[in-house]
Amino acid sequence: MDTSHEIEVLKKAIKDHGSVNSDGKSSIAYGVLFKKTEDTLEALNGTLRSAKRKKQVTFEGELLMMPRDKEVQVILLE
């Protein structure tokens, strides 16, 4: 499966709805990202894991779950 389109949607959502952190990178809470992409990304966790493997985003842990991880920051590395 080609996830490049989904990763681009993810990156745009982080840029559009996140904020710039102290390192100058776009960052967003997982809970906010979850709400903002629920209509555009069917498999948010799969897309996040793929983007993390490709070193395009980073976050603590392997798998983020709502509501437990709603405050975990997803950071865009590009």
C-alpha cells in the first residue's frame, strides 16, 4: 500500500492545526490531530507509524490511543 498521500495529508494537518514548538518545528497534540483528521484519514495510527518509520514525524511510544494519549505531542521533523 502506498501511504505517501496519507502522509502528506498528515503533514498538512500538523502544519495547519499545530503550533511551532521551542525547536522551531510544527507540533500538535494527538487528541487535536485525531479530531482534525477523523474525516480525512481512516487509519491515523497506521499513517503515523509509517511517517515515524520514514523519520517525517516523531512522538513518544509506538502506538497512540485515545483518550489515553490525547496530550502526546506529534512533531513534524521536516
